Amino acid sequence: MGINDDIQLFSNFDSGNMARYERVQSQTSTADFLTDNAQTNGDNGQKSSETTTLNTHTLPKYDLEFNLWTNRDCENSLKVNSNRSWFYFGVKGGHGKCIRFNIMNLNRQARLFEMGMLPVFRTVPSHEKWSRLYTRPIWETLEDDFKMSFTHRIVDMKTSVTYFAFCFPYSYEETQELLAMYDTQYGSTLAERYLHLTNQKSSTVNSDIYYHRETLCYSLDGNKVDLLTITSYKGIMQEREHHFDKKLFPESRQTLRPHQFKNKRVFFLSSRVHP
């Protein structure tokens, strides 16, 4: 986190991504170099002589300007790659100011912005629902990097925090809250009740949705990687799936594997590749 004229930019939160930033003092100055999470490697902030831009509009007048650089996907790991589309950062301070943000090193996303895509923001408290920005960004290609710029006026309370992101984030915390709600609505007791009623040749339960949640493994940060089984109750059996790998299902003593189903195909969906 860095501080400049009572304005703080930061990204040390779930799904946040900002490697470093700097305050732009003038058209030709990039002084006040600042970092987030001690990330200092990468671009030097200098413009390339090779510039391509197709903008037909301009940004509103602004009071302050910052350049920002994102981390690459899987930065600081053996799986690092060249993808640099995701940015997500917060701003404290700047009350009443219109601020220009230049994201300096994105992958080329001109087509998205040409079609009308807008980054998103929210302010805590007061405007906590994610919304699209009110004005269109501008963009240009600088050699291999794609620079996208947008403005936003900080008009909420002086103590509020405004967050900006490439598109709508969905955090780990939100995911866990949603799954907890599903646990209550479609939990394992529902399956046991269904089997009991089936054996008694009685009426069916209120829902025909079979839902089972278990922990497949933990991430390197210690977060749960949840495995969900969702289907109908048709073909349900008393037998359960097997523990096929000792390294998986670390909570198997607390959570049984899902029931087996007779003659059902399996469709596997993987998510959370990007925030």
C-alpha cells in the first residue's frame, strides 16, 4: 500500500490484483513511484513510440492521475503466464476528486471496449452493489501492452472505500456464503429423508434436487476447494461413492461421499479459473 496526498491504492484482499502504481504529476512526469505488496518488477512506465488508438471519444476533465500495473496470472509461481486481463483494486481518500486511472499492461481487449464494455465499481459504504462506470474508458496499444484509462469522481463519504475491477468479482467469501445457504436448503438430511420415504412407499419430499457438498482439497492458501454433486433423485442408491485417492477429501471423517446413482451419466463442470 502506498500513500500520496491522503489517497491510498491497495489490492491486498480476496481476488485483488495490482502489482504497483505511481502518481502522474504532469504530462511528462511519472514521479512518486509506489508499490503494492512489494511488487516492483515489470514495466518502467515509459510510453512506447509505437502507439495505436481507435478511440472516438475522450475522458472528462480530471484532478488526479495514476498509472497502475497488474500482476500476471499465477505471478510468483511456477505456473506464471502472460495473461494480464484481471485488475481489482481499492481506493481510500480523494473525496470530491475526479481521478484518472491508467491500467498500463493489460492483454489486448480493444474488442470488448469497442462493443461497449465498462469496468465496474462499488463504494463501501453507500454504494455497495457493483455497477458499471458512468463514462466510457479510452484505450491504446503500446507495443505489446494494452493501456486502458477511465475516470471516476469520489463523491461518497470521506471514510468510504471505492473498489474498481475489470468485471464483476465474486469472492471466496461470497461463494462460501452461497454454499452455506444451499447446505440448508438442499442438505444431506433431505437425501436421507427421500430414501426413507421411498422405502416406506410414501410421498416424495418437497424438492427433486439432490445436492451434496464435500471438500475435494485445500488450496495453497488453505481455502476449501468444494466439490458439488447436483442431480435429481431418480436412480438414487443406498451405496455411496468411494474414496478413490487418499490425498483427496480431507474432511471425509465429517462428510460422507455422495450417494451413487444407477445408470446416470456424469457431466463435470470446473469453475473459479479466474476471479
